[in-house]
Amino acid sequence: MMNFFEQQDRARRRTGLLVVLFVAAVAAIISAVYVAALLALGGDLVWEPDVFLAVTLVTVLIVAAGSTYRIITLSGGGAAVAAMLGGRKVTGAGADRGEQMLVNVVEEMSIAAGLPRPGIYVLNDEAGINAFAAGTRPDNAVVAVTRGCLNALTRDELQGVVAHEFSHILNSDMTLNIRLMGVLHGILVIGLIGELLVRSMRHSRPSGRRKGDAGAAIILFGLLLWLIGYIGVFFGNLIKAAVSRQREFLADASAVQFTRNPGGIAGALEKIARATALLAAPQAAEASHLFFGQGVKAAFFGLMATHPPLPERISRIRGVPLAELPPTAAGAAVAGAAAGAAGFAGGGAAAAVTASAGRLDEEHIAYAAALLQRLPDELRQTVREPFGALAVVFGLLLDRDATVREQQLAWLTEQHAPLAAEARALLPRLTAAGPQLRLPLAELAVATLRDLSAEQYAAFKPLAERLALWDGGVTVFEYALLRVVRQRLDAHFAPAGRPGVKYLSLAPVAQDVVVVLSALARAGSADAEQAGQAFAAGMQVLRVANVRGVLLAPSACGVTQVDAALDRLLLIAPGARQTLLAALAATAVADDRICPEELELLRAVAAALAIPVPPLPVAA
């Protein structure tokens, strides 16, 4: 199975297929509209270049406008798709048993994958067994399931379905799917215009022969456009089938590898076979390629189905012995450490960290579940509500020194007394959670903070920054938390296109790499000699990338320098990111252990570069 970085490259290449099929669809529609225009004008079917040029320009403009409109309406990410299909957001607080189970499974899966926790939705009016993941990028993704899914599936089966959807998030299928919705809407607009023309003329009363003849021509043209709309439907289904069916097999296989439980996802598919996966929402056809199962009846006798036949999917899953599933080195490393291993095994551990990017396995999920089980239920419920999530973030930013902490709380009380009181009340439980839970808690809190209003977020952000900078400096954890807040929430409240790839290798940004590597080496080392050894271990990996440098002084690799470096490193290609992650991992485990500061900085860097890295056990 391809690694995360190969999947990123593959996702870009798949867009080429979409472009080719879309151009073919537009060409077919232009040809059909041209013929319809000639017939409506009462002319012969002969070559009329002026008519053809006019038809081409108008058709392209209409298709472009239709696609642009749908892309804009979906720019909010997965939440827009969930709302379009009648979804209701759930948090777990006050939820029924099925919703609570869903929230627990999604939280475990997101922490295990190193992904932002997706928004969680339930389609209450849908009795069919189905689910989907949608979003333009992981930090605005949602996972949604039908009420039938919650009513019919066991926890193992639900976990298999959710794992399938997380595969689509990790492999960038989700991003392509939502682009597909926007693009395909444009080629369907012609048919919608024809339908509108026919209906409007049917209700009008033309007077006079000329008006009657014009009305008849418009009705004829509208009918022809309506029929031409089926060209768009045909090509839409063809494109969906071309890019969707094989990916469903891959997502099924990934779900089995993630959970090591073929019976979970196979059981869910078998229940669909005995019941149904069909959705009642009018917009279900538009989103049919997103679903876990065939959500609408397949056109053309199943030839245009967006999903493979259920018996074939079940057979493939049931037919693969668990022992033959490919092992994951990262999972083995995590499992060994979680079971009580004293530390990591040098280079092998570095390779395991790199291999874990964008991957899930049973050990990661079990480790994430174990981490979450250590959280008191009250704290876990608190972080699912915006007020509680704010208090958790503020509590995590309070200083360990009691005197400094009291100063922070006194100032926070002046700004917002209820939040200050809640942060004080949560402090004993946050302290007891330990270093391993700080980042998972922060990630859960940040996911909940997407429910703030833009005004509330604008008020929250400077308060968090002031608490972090209270003593004149920023610790590694404080920086990691602030960077995750900025990375996840700035893009949510002020959406903007992500920068594209500018550098194919690390050589043009070599100094930025040295800054980040130096910061990581110093974060996990007690003295300059150890830091130098850790830095050298990372540089050894970077030799093939033409990166050279020496360990920087602390003043040259502080949080300000790291922050600026990460903004530039966002512009490197996936292959270069893989090399950088390998160097960072080698630096972190150079002393056969990962301390909390190293892990926090490593995951903050990975989050900044949009690389999902699962949780790793840290040294006490």
C-alpha cells in the first residue's frame, strides 16, 4: 500500500483524469446544443460557424458559472455537504447512546491518525445504512452517518465504517470528491435551464401568431436542452464511476488494515445487503460518490454505479486472512512502547515514525483509545462544548509556577471571570492527565472551537497568546498549542487557498530546515553535546537532499524563527516533506527516547506541514 506522500502525488495525478472527462462532457454538450439551436431556428443541419461560436461561448460560460456557484457553496468544506443532505451536528454532550458511540469512535480514530477531529454529523431522517466523509482538506472535514447506521450497527461495525471514511480523508479522496461535486454541477446546468424554459413557457399565454411561433421555438429549444441535460447526467455518472469504484476497494482494504477486524466492515456491508443503503434526500444523487454504500439507484442497469457490487466487496474482505495483511512498522513500535518497552531502537524507530505518517493501524487506535480512557468522563465531556474547550486551552496554558499561575488567573478573571473560574476548576484534572495527554486534549479542544463565532474566536485568540507570553517566553508546548490553534482555526474562520508547491526539493529552503532541526535537537537534549548528536542524526538523513548546516544557537532557533521557517516549508512538495519528516524523526529518537517537548514540537511541525502523525509514547 502506498505511503501518505505517494498518495498525495497520486491525488494530483487523478485530477488529470477528471479534467479529460470533463472536457469531453463539455464538448458533447456544445455539439448537442448547437444542433438544438439549428433545429429551434428552423434551419437545416448545416455548418453555421457563427451559430457554433455563439453556442460554444454561451455554453462554456453557463457551465463555468454553474461549477463556480457550486464550488462557492461548498467552500465551507464538509459541513456544507452535511447540511445539504440534512445532517445535524453532534458533539456527544447529551447525545443518545448511538451518537455517543459515534463520537467516541471518531475521536479515537482522529487521535490515532494524527488528524484534526472531523465534525460529526447524523442524518436523522435517513433510515438506510450509509455514511460519508467530506471536506476540502482535513481541517474542515466531517464524518456523517445515517440514523439507520447508528440503529443497525454494532460498535465494531461502526468502527469499520468510520475507518473506511478516514481512509478517504488520509488518501485525499475526500478532496477530489468535493471538487467533483462542484465541477459536475456545471454540466448539469444546461438541462436545468431547459426544464426552466419549458415550465415558464407552459404557464405563459402568448398572443399573436409571431409570439406563438416564438413561444413554440422556445419550448422546442427548452425541450431539447432538457434532453441534452441527460448528456450531463451520463457523463456525470461516468466520471463518478471512473474515479470512485476502485477507491472503494482501497478504502475497504485500508479499513481492515486499520482495525485488524475484517468482520467489522464486512458485517456492515452484509447488513446493507439485507436492508438498504439508499438515501431519501433530494441531493443524494449529486453526492452519490461520497457514500460508504450505493446511496442512489445505479443508472444504466448498474453500469454507472459509483460503488462496486456488495457481494464483491464482502468477498474481497472476507477472503483475505488476517495474517496476510501487511504489517506496519509504526504500529509495532507504538505497541511495543505502549506495552512497556523502555525506549526506541534508534534508526528503526525513526523509520517507524516516518512510516506512520498518514497511516492507521490497530495499535494506533488501541493506544489512542487507552489515552482517552485515562481522561475523566467529566473532562472528556467538558472539552466537547465550546465554553469548556476554551477553559481547557486556557488551563493548558497556565504556568507550572504557582506564583506566575495566580497572576495569569487574576488577569484572566478581569477579562472573563467565568472562563477563569472554569480554568481554575479544571487545573487539577489537567495536571493529573500528564504530558502524554496534553496534545490530544488540545486537539480535541481546538476541534470544538470551530463552533465559536468569528467574533468569539477573534476575542479568544489574543487572550491565549497573552497567557502563553506571560513570562516573556514561550515553552515548546505553548508554541505547539498556539501553532495548532492558528493552523486549524485561522483557516476555518478566514478561509483562503492554501499555497501551492513552490519547491520540489529541500535545497532552496535549507536554512529553514536547519532552524527547525536545531530547535528540535535542543528541545529534547539536556546539554549542547547531546543536542549536537541529535542534530547530526537528522543531518545524516538530509545529506541526499543537499542540505548542509551546523547546530544553531538557541537564540537563532527560537519559536519566532521556527514559525517563520514553517511558513516557508509549507511550499515544499510531498516528497520533500517525507525527507524532512524522516530527518525530524531521526533527530527526535537519536537518544532512543522521545520526551514530551520533542513530541510536541515534532507534531506541531507535522501539523504545520499538513502531515498527519499518530501519537507516540513519550518518556516519563
